[in-house]
Amino acid sequence: MSIRVKLGSRLRAVAGAAVVLASFLTAGAAAAATPAVAVTNVNLRAGPSTSFPTVVTVPAGATLATYGCLADYSWCDVALGSVRGWMAAQYIKVVPSAGASPVVMTAAVAAGLGIAAVAFNQSYWNTHYVGRPWYGQWNRYYGPYARGPVGHVGATRCYNGVCRHAGATRGPAGNTVVRRGVVVR
């Protein structure tokens, strides 16, 4: 028994375009990864610093996929199988081409291989670490959102000999003090 669903030509076109786009994006993501190996046993971190939690310990010689590095090429976004994380570049040897000997990751090597400079941000964290015990602790590892600048804003208005002032001052710790006053002449 088969079931046929009649789709309008517009819906068929949209569905077809979605399938083509999905296959293109998947192929592009796979092509963007550069093969590499771990130089030694090393911790794969949840962010580009040893202050971030360990996602998994990567054994020496393990095959990695390199997706990009920070602009200074000190840390790289890599995957061990399906597990994504960050590894210090000094522990990565990239494989420039099939059959070639792996070379240590440096800025010159990365640029020559077309390894992109990527950013680490909360979007990356939310994409790869949902469900991890430390997932909800972004601020602990990365720091809270930046506070506004230290400063003062205020306004004084006078009418019929009565002046009113309201002002707010933001201190260096982010605390805000609001003061209001009235002066009668």
C-alpha cells in the first residue's frame, strides 16, 4: 500500500531547494575541516584556554578534524570524532595533503592550508555543549557580559525659581546611584 501526497508546485520547489541547500551546507562543512593528529595526550577544552573545562582527553596520535583557529592561531577548534572543542595549536599536527607528513600548526602553516580564523563565542558554546554538566556556567569560564561605562548622566530643569535635578552615576563595579533634588530660590 502506498500513500501519495499531492504537493503544489511552489511547495515542491521549496522542498527541493531545502534539500539542495542542506546537502550543500553539509558538504561545505565537511570540506572545511582539515585533517590533523594530536602530538601528545592533551585535553580538548570547551573554550580556548586552560581555564575552560575538559571535554575529553585526546590520546597521542588520535585523528582530528580542524575547523579553524583563533586569529593568532594559538588555539584551534577541532573535533575528535563527533566531539568538538578547543586545543592549543602547539599540540596539533595538520596533514597538508593525503600521504603527506603531518606538520605542527603555526600561523604560516594555517594560512597556507586555508585554515580559517574563527571566533569563540556563546553561540559556539550553545551549539556544542548543551547537556554537559558545566553548560550553564558560561559566565564562570568566559566572564559576564560587559557592563556599561563608568560615568554620570543628569538633567537640571528650572521653572519659576524652582530647580529640579536628577542624575545617575555608574561606578566601576557596575553599581548605579540615582540622586534627585529640588532647590527653591
